[in-house]
Amino acid sequence: MDDRKTVLRAKKKRKRTVITPDEVDVLESAFRIQSRPDRYAKIKLAKDLGKTENFISIWFQNRRARERRQSHPPARDDVRHTSRRDGNMCRTFSLTDEQEEPLDLSDKSPRPLLTLASPKSKVNLQNRIE
């Protein structure tokens, strides 16, 4: 019996909230006035439109994100910061049409080691290289 309830609960999907064009107009005009409304303004909008305060908050958050995307489109030769699974950030570079070939990093010549260790251990590393 409990397994059946779990399966029924897992299959249940949240319905998307429908926004009419008139409601979009009201939200857009409110956004033009204030892109970050305070809680009382959100409550008033929610009451006027018959939506939840959470819905209004998410709509404004998504609208601000869309505005940022539209005002700053990424250029092809920009450095893009992407997050990795381990939570660290890494940089991705893209080549432009003007650049010929990528740098050849296959040079096998020995290079001195860079270290952030103490001066004493630096001496030990230099001795190992020589």
C-alpha cells in the first residue's frame, strides 16, 4: 500500500502557471518601474493578478536574467567562465577567425618549476633540476 502511494506521488507533475497577455503587460510595466520590487509590491501584484507571491518573485528573477542576457550578448572571442562538477570555476577561450593556429604546447624542453613554497624548499627544488 505504501509503495503505491509513493509511485502515485512520484508521477504527479506540477502544472505550469498560465500567464495571460494582460498579466504579462502588468508585470512588464511593474518591471519598468522597479526591477527589484520589495515584498509589499510583490504581495500587491500577486493579489491583483491572482497569483502567488512566489510566482511573482520567480517571474521578476527570470525577467532580470533575460535583461542581462539581452544587454550583454557573449562575444565569440570572450573568455567564458564555466563551472565544473567539483564546484570550481574554469576559463574557456574560443578562437576568432583572425587567429591562425592554436599555440603548440608540445615543446618538451625542461622548464624550471614554479613554487609557492618557502625559500628553503626552493633551494632543494633547484638542486634537483640541476
